[in-house]
Amino acid sequence: MPYASLPRAHAHRSGAELHVHEDAIRANARHFSRLTRGRLMAVMKADAFGHGPVASAVIEEGATALGAASIDEGLALRRSGLDVPILSWLNPIDADFASAVSERIDLGVAGADLLHAIVRVARRLGCPARLHLHADLGMSRDGAPAAEWRTLCELARMAECRGHAQVVGIMGHMSCADRPDDPQNLRERLRFDAAVCSARHRGLSPAVTHLAATSATLAGVGGEHDLHRVGAGLYGIDPSHTSHELRFALSLRAPVISARQVGAGVGVGYGARFTTDRPTHLALLPLGYADGLPRAASHRAEVFVRGRRRPIVGVISMDMAVVDTGDDVLIPGEIVTFFGPGKEGEPTVADWASWSDTIEHEIVTRIGARVSRVHRSTHIERTPE
């Protein structure tokens, strides 16, 4: 008889906890609300960059719209009782457009085929789809190429005239906004302005235009538009490295499983790629790459315990990491911090990104389901089920 897989809700728990500091998210949302003068679309994709149910909090702090990648993400936000505009911009041609139209989810459209698929559904429902036409400005990723933009606008206008669509927005995305001095920023801003003018010349009257994400908003290179799509910055991440006001919103902690004393010349982990150079103490922690710790951080990463940083030694395993604690003998159950806001000297998400040769976005979105989530603020503390 084959083994039955564990349902996700009942997956093995390691004792590790990811603490979500809602006060930090609220403070970041207030900062961006002021910076954008109330023109803030808070991006909640990938479970709010791994931070969970925080949409209500950012709306309370000034966000006027929400952004998501998929329709499913948008529907989850809408069905949680939120009544602000919600935009979903990355969907396959056979996505659940019927639910999106019925639940008033705005849809990003980057090509004629996708437009036709949405319009067919809207015609059947007898309800116009709310669309944001997406222009490619130089990333060659999502967005309609310049050669196809005119046709997309004309088709969208035809759909409007027939009552099947309403173009409520024009959107784009900048490729180099994290480098404020890059001349590509000006080129892409001018291309976006031209795309908006082209759309209006063809009879479209979008209520909003939006180009700037976190980096462009902080660095001021996105120009003046009706909305700013801010995701990473809400969670304390500044790819442009221009702000000192953002606060990291996560702390990752785990209990010590066991501790041991070893002599010099003892190998640790797979391949014995680390060997102790002195007598020391080692502590075993129940987190590994299956829980989101980057294996690439092996031999470089540190944790925080008893007021000081200690190195992770040996290769990070699927479920485990080993820490060299020197003269400190840790006690089973003692809590070790992998990363946090950095106020007490603990490693931050930025440190882990550096140790892993990646970006902070990847670190915060990869923490796995075996790690319990705990939401904390001045007023509440709850553990989502």
C-alpha cells in the first residue's frame, strides 16, 4: 500500500516560527502613502511577499488599491471582504476570467489573444471586464511590444464600444529603477508617456496610469502618474538603496534541537566540507533548505543567540543546520534567531540575501509551510491556522 501524503495543513511542524511584525508593515505603508500622496497600490502577490494576511492593515494606513499576480490571488483578497480596486496582471489565456469579471477584479492585458479571451467571457456574462493595458517598455517580459501596442489599443476600444470592456488603466514596468542614474530610466519613462498618448489618441480614456514600483517610487525616477505599485517596500525591502526609513517586517526563529561538544578536526555535515579547527560546541537547528534557507548560504550565514552572532557551519541540509557556538553550551529548546529587523544586532534579510548571492525578495518569499506564522503588533498577536 503506498504511503499517504500529509495534507498541507497537517504538515510536520519543526517548532520554527516566522514572526510578522505588522507595526513595521503599517509604518512602511504610511511612508509610501505620504510619498505617493495617497496614490498607493499595495502589491500582495505571493502571499504578500510571504507576510500573509496584511492587506487590511495597509489599506487602513492609506493604500487605495491592491495588486496581485494571478486571478486566484485577487479573488482571495476580494473574498476576504476588501472592497478597494484589485488588479491581477499575470494570467494564462484560459484563466478564470468569469470569476474575475464577476468579482470586479481588474485584469492586466498585454496582447490581443488575451484580450479576445477576456472579451468572450465578458460578452457571455453581459458584464464589461475592467482592463489595464500593459506596455512593454524594454524588459521583453510581460507587456505588449511597441509594434503591437497600436493594434491592442484599437481592439480594446472596439471592445469598449460594444460594451464588453472598460479600459480603466495603462501600466508599464521599469527595468533599471533600482539604479536611479541609469539612462534607461528616462528612455522607458518616455516610452510609457508615448504609449499613454497613443492609447488616448485611439479613443481610450484610462482613469489611471501606473509605472513606478518600489525602486522608482523611492528614487523618484518614475514620473508623475496616478498610482504607484509598491510591493517589496511595504515589507522593508529597498532595491534602490535610497531610503533609510523602511523597516524589515519578519523575524525567523527556531529552537535548538540538541547540542554537543566536539574536539578539533571534526567534520560537520555532508561531505565534511567544514572541519572544526578547535574544541567547540555545536547546536542543531530544525531548519534547512526545504524550509527556505538557501543552501548557497552554507559556510557564510550566521544566526543570533545569547546576544551575539554565531556561524552556521557545514552544508545546510534539507531539514537541518548546525551552528558553532564556541564556548556557549546551548540548551535544547533555546531560541535562535536566523534573521530579524536588525535592531539588536541579529542578521537581517539583507544579510541572508548577500550570503546567498540573491535578492531580499527571494529570501522572504521562500519560507516554507513547516514554519508556523505568528502575526504580531502593538495591539494583537495571532497565529493563523
